[in-house]
Amino acid sequence: MSAARVSPRLLAVLLTVAASSWTAAIFFAPLAHAATPIAASAVNVTASFVCHQRDERSFHLRGERLAVCGRCTGLYLAGTIGALAAWLGVARLPARTRRLLVFAAVPTAMTLAIEWTGAANPGNAVRATAALPLGAVAGWLFVRLLRVEEQPGTCAIITESMAIKSTTAERARPATEPGTLVLLCLAAWAIPGAGHFWLGRAQKGVVFLAALTMLFVMGLVLQGRLFPFDLGEPLVALAAFANAGLGLPWVVGRMLGLGGGVVTAATYEYGNSFLIVSGLLNFLVILDAFDIAVGRK
């Protein structure tokens, strides 16, 4: 007698609940350390099996270290958001899953490569930010594929084949599902032009990638500054938000310690303009990819 088949929908629910609960526990443990030290210790011990928990590589909350490092924090937080987003809209078989995973993994791979080669030591904020696309895509894909498998006429074999090749009909279908749109925008932010590559607009993707990256590099050459997120200085914070709009080039620049800015340089303000405009233009590129995905263009 064969064992009873577990419902894929039930597995999707359990996965979403587990991801949400674990992420909540990571942030709860430091807050509850004084009141419930046993619970906080249990979270830390559990996390020790999957994370190095180095103090200098972890965020701190109220003076207590989080249970996982900065990179893992970004992965788990984004994974939970991705899992929740997978419940939005109709459960359809995702297209271009392999390409999507590759794009999502690029920022994390870059930070690891730079660290292992000793080129730079990125901060925890950069590690966590670089891990967001990978965590969101992984969480969304796992839950979405389980939801699809629950539908009549689908099976686990289809998910593997779709990771390799999408059908012509699915390629032509607009990416109107909310979860897919979120991931599309994340990919477009992480790599300028990636959203257009995803949608089959390769020529636009190449132009945006080359032009925006060139603007960013010119800003650095002209001694411009990558501004820090200083909420005490609203204009500086706005400039930092604009800089971060370029995604991966901004992450790499911060990791390598570039963009310190030379105020006395004659080209300083020009450099700032290039860096800020490159990020703002990428926000417009993201919006353009969004409009194409929903069929407005």
C-alpha cells in the first residue's frame, strides 16, 4: 500500500508559516533576551546550525546580536516576503525560472567573490541588501510551484521542465500576477535592464545596462560621492536613496569603498549629478519594465 500523498497546498502553507515564524523569531530573540532567555537561547542555538553567527558580521538590536549574520538576515526576510507574495494572484506555472534565479543570485555571488578574494570587506547593510533578490525569488518560487502542483493536470515533472524552457504561449503572456511583478521589479533594480531582458526586450536591456553603468562609472571618475543614509540630513538621505536606485553597481561601489567624493575637486558636483541621475533613471527603467509587463506598452 502506497503512502498517502501530502497535499502540495498544505506544504505551501507550512512553508510560508515556517518562513514567517523563523524570520519573526530572529528579530524577537534579542528583544526577549531579558524576559525569556531560554526562548532566545533556543533561537540562537537553532540558528548556529546554519550560520556562523560572527558578531562583527551580524546586526544588533537593543545591544543584542541577531541570531544570524547580515547576509542570512536579508535572505530570510526577503524569503518570507517572497513566500507571502506567492499567494497573490492565480497560481500559474512560472516562466524563465532558471534565468530569474541566475539574476537574483548575481548580487550575492558578487559580494562573496569580493570577500573571498580579499578585495574589500563590505558592511552588513551591503551583504543583507545583496541577498534580498535571491531570498525573495527562492521563497516565491518554492511556494508558487507548490501551489501550481495542487491544480489538476500538473505534476512535479513540469516544474523541472519549465526551469529549462518556457512555452511560446507563456512567453507571450503578460507578467500581470502581483508576485511576478514584484520579482520583475526586484530584478530590474538589481541589474539595470534586467527587467527588459526578462520580458524579451533584449535590445533595450543592453542599452539601459550600458548607459546607466557608464553614467555611474563617470560619476566615480569625476570624484562624485555615494551618499550615506543619514536621516538627520534629509537632503543627504534623499541623495543616498537616489544612489541606491542603480542596484548592483551601487552595491559593488559601496563594498569597494568607492564614491568617497573629493569636495575640493572641480568636478565634485558633476560627479554627484552623474551618480544621482544614474540611480533615478534606473527607477524610470523599472517603471518602464512594469508598464510593459502589465500590457500598457
